[in-house]
Amino acid sequence: MTKILFRPQGKTVEVPDGTLLSEAILQTGISVNLPCGGQGRCGRCRVVIEQGVAQQRSTSRLSSSELEQGYVLACQTAVFGDLQVFLPPQEAIVRKLPSERAAVEIPALSVRCDWQKNPILRKFFLRIEPPSLSDNTTDFERLRRALTRQCGVRGLVAGLPVLRKLARTLRDSASPEEYWEVTAVVEMGTWVDEDSVPRLVDLLPGDQTVQILVVAVDVGTTSNVVYLADLASGRFVDAASAYNAQISCGEDVISRILYARKEGGLEHLQRLVVGTINDLLHELAERNHVDADEIYAMTVAGNTTMVHLLLGLDPAHIRLEPYIPTVNYPLPVLARELGIHICPEATVDSLPCVGAYVGGDITAGVLSSDMYQTDKLTLFIDVGTNGEIVLGNRDWLLSCACSAGPAFEGAGVRSGMRATVGAIEEVWINAETHEPTYRVIGDVAPRGICGSGMISLLAEMLITGVLDKSGHLNRNQAGSRVRVGEHGTEYVVAWASETQSQKDDIVLTEVDISNLIRAKAAIYAGFSVLTTSVGVDLADVEEVLIGGAFGKYIDIEKAIQIGLLPDMPWERFRYLGNTSALGAFTALLCRDMRRQVTDIANKMTYLELSADNRFMDQFTSALFLPHTDTTAFPSVMRLLNNRAVNRTLTGANDTGHGGS
Amino acid sequence: MTKILFRPQGKTVEVPDGTLLSEAILQTGISVNLPCGGQGRCGRCRVVIEQGVAQQRSTSRLSSSELEQGYVLACQTAVFGDLQVFLPPQEAIVRKLPSERAAVEIPALSVRCDWQKNPILRKFFLRIEPPSLSDNTTDFERLRRALTRQCGVRGLVAGLPVLRKLARTLRDSASPEEYWEVTAVVEMGTWVDEDSVPRLVDLLPGDQTVQILVVAVDVGTTSNVVYLADLASGRFVDAASAYNAQISCGEDVISRILYARKEGGLEHLQRLVVGTINDLLHELAERNHVDADEIYAMTVAGNTTMVHLLLGLDPAHIRLEPYIPTVNYPLPVLARELGIHICPEATVDSLPCVGAYVGGDITAGVLSSDMYQTDKLTLFIDVGTNGEIVLGNRDWLLSCACSAGPAFEGAGVRSGMRATVGAIEEVWINAETHEPTYRVIGDVAPRGICGSGMISLLAEMLITGVLDKSGHLNRNQAGSRVRVGEHGTEYVVAWASETQSQKDDIVLTEVDISNLIRAKAAIYAGFSVLTTSVGVDLADVEEVLIGGAFGKYIDIEKAIQIGLLPDMPWERFRYLGNTSALGAFTALLCRDMRRQVTDIANKMTYLELSADNRFMDQFTSALFLPHTDTTAFPSVMRLLNNRAVNRTLTGANDTGHGGS
């Protein structure tokens, strides 16, 4: 056994020889960020070994000065003797999404939905004659009898938590005339089977039929959103959102899957996401002066990995060929089984997934659009932490996921950050001086660049000639803004003096650019594979729907310029907002719509790109800006050629670049 | 707040002023017996206040010497200032039933039962082709598909615990040819609804179809019995029994209901009985070299209160007029919801009850007899901690419970004890000398008298003239054996020198006798009310079935002599053994029999005697030995008259007694 003292907390832990330092830290309960899930890729778990010697697997993310100062990566260091370790302050995970980014679309119920006719939950007000010696039926059978006689509802069942409080609730609800007056909250069959027996979810004193609170949850890899609704009126009530607390264990699904392999890792991830959802429920309950226990149903939309982690299912094989989830059609579970703080007997229903990387967020997204009911050839894209694409119409649906990586979420990019306060979200570059102007979320001094900022920056650099088509910075341009730094050639977006930290320049390196190009290339390759699979041309697509939490902030013009989106007339593009949350909301309120999500999942074909050679070919072709096949991007080429002509006319020269 | 130091444990607790001393003890975790549930009736929670003063509600069970020594009843003493309290050693609850009393009848399946045709559980061995890129169906849907194709079972559902281990189990079970070979344990619809969807209870690697372990549990107020069976062969495997650990919180159901009203009392009682069942399961698993997790179903038979306490349902209103349970037909629950250590997803099915004091032990008892299928007018009696009676035949069933009290279980009787080692179980009194001879369970020196011993003793005293018909001891008889002690007139069964403690004589006082007469009168009054309710005479009863754990040890001749059982030819009586356990076993193995228990519960009318004036009349008439109506006991009267004639012939005189 090895003894480790952690400073400045002063906590000590004993672990077997060979234990990873990151695991030892977790055992003390001290919080440590592992955005890459402990793969040694992100370099965020830097600690200093002050006394003792440990064995390091990898130091790749550490600079030479860090190595000199004794820094190691906790996730890459095994302990073999007593140590004293210093933990630097961890980057705080901002729980709240900044308000200007979290502005929630008020969802409207689709006109196709007749939610009132056949709701999943009903409340019944009952006046029940109390028992006597001549009518000594038990409490539960008395309630059943009243429900049948007064409301025509037969065969009620109930779980233990509600049976346990039955006697008390009935007797506490006696009216002055001594009748028992109660409100029965009844689930009218399950979401998928309305003919199954009605279930008593709760029993409340008096008449509380006025509203029936329910929630829809979008469980994203990065952020979670909860919509509170009233099923009695079909009305949206309120929404709240926050970062998924799992971020501390990995930025993307792959990192989380790796984290889940650790001892207790899966349980930890499950508790983290439930904690985030519970915090949001608490916030909504407080703000709306209701009790979270009076929320009686929950619908969840999330990608396949997020659904597995929420339910505590082993996600390991989602990552390994042939990429097999435990379940695509999760069965409903009870809130109390997950530790979710709504009514313990409330059903939590996860919308169906299609494959390892096309989940309930996408089936919900398609539901919230009308692409499954239209004749038009439609392309749906959800750009979140992953990029998922669906092509089709009312007759067929074909889907795939592009492992774009979390570059657009700020990971794997030196100055990258999530779209929170302090993030540069838009950049303009002066065509003459190549000096940038930028806009920062929250109008504060910048801390880094978020996804939309990166797209904007890439496009501006390309159009102004700071960047060439193969992703190399033009050292002859942009004066001191382009330079060779410790991590190679880079473009300075903001000088240290302009930033919040006053310490480091905010830069985009060629390595970052290469990561971003691969991300956009993966998504574009996805479009190409889907269309060629069904023998149509991308240009034949009649409508492009952009969904997902992040999609909303993409500037279509810029996204086309870097080749992330296909080059077609702007009027063919439509923003749908947070389609995952909107779909979950619709499926929550309307049993008919809930059935349609299952139909969508059944109908949708899933193309596994991880093992598709066509994808690799298309991906390689897309590793240029905007693309190797310039004919596919006529409007962008016109722009670039115009610039070249202008430059030639003004005597400028932008054809040379610093090497391939 | 008041601070209390408990000796000899040295534990301290702080409680609000006014807290009962018994509650304060419970808070420290020190075990204290409250056989009467804290009503101040049994006097077993005696403690000594060594320092400080407390307020006592009742001291009725304390002798003058105990009061002098500073004894108080913990359950009757409220604290209002710092105390030092001495806890005398507590009477240990012997966990194991003595083997000669716990000998379990090997149950046989009724010939009427076709359990093989339609079992509740089945095991299916499956060979499943593992997934590939071209067949990437999820694990669960792959399993469903295999079950449908290979076994014709459609629409499988599964709960979280089994889904959580699905991926691991499937991949760990790959055969050398790389097929996944697993055994699916499937519940084929619920016990009450075979058309409901099949449910995956567990998934095991390899072929484990050879046996399907299941258990039937008799949850008695006093003792619990677990029968282990194999549903694959329909074979009884083994049984184990122990006292219900709830005894420390009350000897009878009323005491337990009172205990359940305390803060945390219900949860404590629930944990205690689950603990007892888990101990028995562990014992059975060890002895039979199986894993308790491989037990896949449990059927429970218990009285209404025991079922409520096992499920954690509030029993308060079972005790209060008009005596209303929460539920008579408990819905199946999962083992994990109760904390029972079998397969977490196994169903625990409690057999239906009929009313507040006629429970699943009685419906199971009737099932295990053939009274519900015969034309004969049959009387079924279960003498346990309570006395429950059913009258009827194939056409109708009428039931009632007689609050006999726990006298026959040894409570409320000065030298009374449960039927365990050291208990006098049979007594003979010499008609001339009036000296007793007795037999002790375990052939050791006696510690007290158990129920069968008391019946035997009462009958012998009556027949030999030591006792008169109104229950008074004849001081002119029996020499020094009848005397006036501290608690009134008493008969000495064993001198202190013969006993285990060598300290106190084992006696039966007139107060004890009065308690026993009331107990037997209550049961006989039950017979009378049932028969008069349907307009038949007790003498018309064609068969009397004696069930229950205690019934087995009743000597019918003696029981008739004291007027506990009706005076009819011996050939009409039949012992059935532990009918509750036998019925549970039958209902466990056979779905058809399970349905018949529900039919029995539906068909049975419950007469609530607690509020029946006829019962009070009949009870009063039965407060004589054998009864006021001597014509109802011709054989006993002949015996008594013969004795009188013999006495007259020999010049003895036994007509006088010590007062009315």
C-alpha cells in the first residue's frame, strides 16, 4: 500500500501500489477535472509531485517548463511509493448556462397532436364514503371501487410508496361532511401501451386537479435542459438549463465511456447527471412555487450514451466495434429507481435510439421537425458535441453520426472553450489590415473562443487570405498576428492585455485549425455518404434543417464558407432550435406523438460510419477549405476568386504560403 | 434536552424532555425487549433508575420489592432531567426453533395441480449469434429476438438490474464457437395474469436450466418458516424456520401495531422481519450449496398485520374500529423493493387476505385443505398467536378471528413461555395425590409452561378436581401444591429446586387461569357465532380441521375437556400441520392453485367479531370449564360426573371452593 498526502487540502489516502494518481484523488472526494475521461489527451489533470517518485505513462500534454516544475498528469501516473502531491486550483465548471445562450424557445404543441383526447396521466377528484363496520372494504379496494364507479376507471394497480401513505392520506382528507375527498393521480396505461392497467402514481388530499405537472428533459453531453409543462392545459410553464455535471469526467461521449470503465465510474457518472437534473428540477419548483414531488412524469431525450449513463447501463460496447448498445428502446422506469427527485412513482420514459451514435435526441429531433411527414427530400443535422445527420422524407429515413469530436465545443483547441461568458462568439477580420474584431458572450474581456467563434474566425481567415485552402496560415500576411509560437504557427485573435487573465494571448494554432477542419470534414463527409448511399446528389436536397443546442448559433454563411454545410441557397436552410428538447416536450404531452417517435426509430436506418470506407474517402476529400471538389461550393469559390481578382487589381499577393 | 447515561453499556443519548425511556434506549441502538409493544402490560422492560428522577405513568407490573429497588418500566417512564439508568440483561430471543418442534412436514403437491403445464417461471437456454457490423441489433433486442425465434416467447421486458448486467453476461458466455450461450430466467406473466408480458428476471451464463429455485414463506407473528423448492421438478428441497425477530417489539399483532406507531417503528419492524427471512434464506442457500441470488420467486402467507409489516404498509387502522387494512389483495412487488436477498428482480407475491384479522395464512390454510372442494360442512381452525376459524364447504366460506390473545403462546401467563427447550409441554395430575408429572421439551429441567402444557394442565386440574368449573383452585385439595402466593391463589407445577433457575417455583395462578379461560372462550365463541350465523348446529359439523404451527401440538382430548374444541367424536378431527406454509408452497408452484387462493379469498365472508354483540354473549357463556351449556359437552360431563361418583364412593369431597 502507498500513502499519498494531497495539498493544500491536507487529505491522505492509502491505495494499492500501481493505482493511478487520478483514482487516488477521486477516492479522497477531492474534485479533479478529467475532460478527456483520463486518456492523457487534454492535459487538464496536471498536479505537482512535491515528494516521492511516481511512474509516468505519458507526458505529452506538458510543456518543458511544466516538466521542470515537477508537473505530471494525474491520469497517466501510477504510484509505487509514498507521495506528497500538490493539486493546483481546478477550473470551475460553471453550472449555469449564460442566460443569453440558454434562452429557451417556448415550445408549441404541434397541430397534429390531440393530446387532450388520450393523455398519459389524468387526475380524478373522488368523494369516498369512509368505511364502517357494515362496509369494511380495505382502503385500496375502496379507492379502486370509487374510481370505477365515479370515473369508469377499472383495474387500478399501485406501487409500494403510494400504498404506504394511502391510509394516512385518505383519513387526513375528510371533508366536514366526513367524506374522504382526494385527488388520484393515475397513469392511464403506459406510454407505449395504453391498454395496460391504470396505475396510481400518487394520492393527494382535496381537489388538486387544476394542474398536472410533467417534465421533458434534454440530456445532452454538454448541457441539460428541463422543460416544465402542465398536462391539464397542455401549457409550457418554464424551463431551466445547466451544464451536465459529467463534464468533469469527460468532454465527449467517448471520454465518458472510458471513465465509466473505472471502478465505480459508471455509478459516479449516473449520480452526476441525476444531480444536474435534480438541481434543475429544484430550481423550477422553487421559481414556480410548486413541489417537485408533484411532477408526475418525465420524458428524456438523449444520445445513446447519455441514455445509458442516465439509466446506469454499461456503455462500454457503444465504443467498441461493432458498436452495440445494451438497448435502443429503453423500457420506462420509475423516478425512484434512478434517484430523480420528482414523485417517486412517476414514470421516466427515454425516447428510443437508433444505433450507437444516433440516439433519442435525434428521433426527438425528427419528431419536432416535419421531415417524416413531408414529400420533400430533407436533410436534418444536429450539431452538438457530436454531429448527427438524417436524410429522408415521409417514406424513408437514413441516419448516421460523424465523429466530429468536441472541437466545436472548445475541446482539443488551445484557446477553445464552451459557449459561456467570456467566449469569443464572432470574429471579423479586416481584409486590408488583417486585424480582427470580435464579439464576446456577456460583453466582457475574452477568455477563449467557442464553436461559433471558431467557425466565424476560420471563415474570415480563409476569405481574407490569412489562411489557405489546406489550412495553413499565411506568414506573409497579417503582420505580427501570424507568428510561430511554442505550439507551432498560430494566429493571435486577442493579445494578453485584452483578455480576462491578462496572461496569455488568445490564439488559433495550425494544430487547432487542423482539428477544426477534421471536425467539419467529418460532418460534410456524413452528408456525402448519406446522399450517395441513396443515389441522390447533395444539390437535390430541398430543405436543410439545423437542430441541436449548438446549431442555433451557427452562422450559415460562415459555415458554408468553411465547407461545414453544403453550398446551397440560404432559403433552403431552416433553424429549428433545440430539437431534442422540443421533441421530448411534444412526446411528453401527447401519446400519439410518443408513438410516432417509436415509428420514426423503427423506420430509421442507421449507417455505422466508424467502419465505412466510403466515409474515409469522403472525409479525406473534405479536409480542404471549403473542399477538394470546389465545384460543390460555387458561391464560396466566387467569393475567393473575387478576392483574388481584387487583390491582383490592388497589387496584393496572397498566393504564396509558408509550406505544405 | 435531557442527557441519559445507560449502564453497563456506558452509552449516552440526548433526547427532548418528555421522551419515553424506551424510545431513548432504542436511539442508542441497545436492544430492549418490548413484548407488549410498549403498553406497560408485560413488565419485561424493567430498568433501574440509578440517578435522577423520572415521571412514571404506570408501575402495575412491578412488585413492591422491585419498586423499592428503583425499578421502573422503560415504556411507561418519561424523562424530564438528566438520568443514569441501569439496564438488566435482556431475555435473549432464541432465534432457532428447537428441532423437535420445527420438524417440517415435507409438503406434497396436490394431485389437483398441473404445475408443469403453465409455470410462473421458466428457464430458456439460448444460443445467440453475436453482433457484427452487418447485424448490429442491440443486446436486449438481440436477446428478445432469440427468445422469440428459439422459444416462441414474445414481447420480453426487463428491469434495470438485469439490463445493467446484460452486456457483461452475454459477452462472458461466449462458447468456443463464439456463440453467446446463456440461460434466460423468464417470468411468464404475473401470478394473477398469465397474459401479461414475459419479464426477464435474470440472465445467467451457460446452460443453467437444470433447476429453478423458488421459496414459500410463512410469516407468522411468532415464527417464520421458509420452504425452498425447485420449480423445474416440482420438488421440495429444504426448509428452515426461526422466531420472527419482531417478537422483541411485541408478542402479538396488537403490540406490533402499537409499536409501529412509534417514530421509525414501522420501518424497524419491516427490517426485523426481512432480517429473519434473509437469515433463513442464507441458511438454506449454504446448506444446499446454492446462491440465494438464484432464487427467482417468493410466495408469502401471513396474517393481515404481518403482510402489512413485511410490505411496510401502515397497520394502524387494523386495530381501530372499523378495522380497515390498507389492502387485502397485495400486488406483487420486487424482492429488491423489500430488501429481501434473493434475485433482486424476483417477484414477492403475498397471498390475499380477507379482513383485518383473517389473512393470507388462512386463505393459504384453506387452500392446503380440501374444505373448499368438499360437500361436507367443515370447520377449519388455525390456532397460532391468534385464533382464526373458517366454516363452510365448496359453496360458501365464512370466517372470523377470535382475539384469543397470546396466552397460549405463553404471554400474559406468569410462568408462560413459548414452545422452546425447557417448556413443560404436557402435564398429568395424580387423581389421588394431586401431584403433577410433566414432560419438558428437550428433556431438560423446566423453565416454564408452553401452550400445549397449559391446556394439558388445565384439563388435568379440572378432571382431578384441583380446579372447579368457574376456574377457581380448590384450596381443600392438592395439599401444599395449592397455596396463596404474592399474586393470589396458585398451583405449583414444579418446585424451584426442580427448575433450571433453581430460583422460582413454576406456578399457574388464578389470574393466569382466568386469562387462559378467556382465550379458550374466545375461540369457542367464534365457533358458536359462525355456526349460528348460518343456522346450523356445531354438532352438524362433519369435519374439524386443525391447522397452524401450534395446532399440531394440541391434544384434542384435553382441548375438548377445557372447552377449547367442540365435544364431538375424535374421528371428525384432523390435524393438517402448518397449513399456512403448506398453502404458500402449493400456490408458489402452481399458477392454478394461486388462482384458487384468490377465489377462496373472494368467496370467503369475513365476520368482524370485535364489534359483534352475539360474540360477547357467546364469549360470556364460554367462560366456564368446559362451558355454561353443559349439554354441549356430554363426554366431558360424563367424565366429571364419573369422578364425582367415584369421589362420593371413596368419601372425598370436592364440591366446595374458595369463593366465587
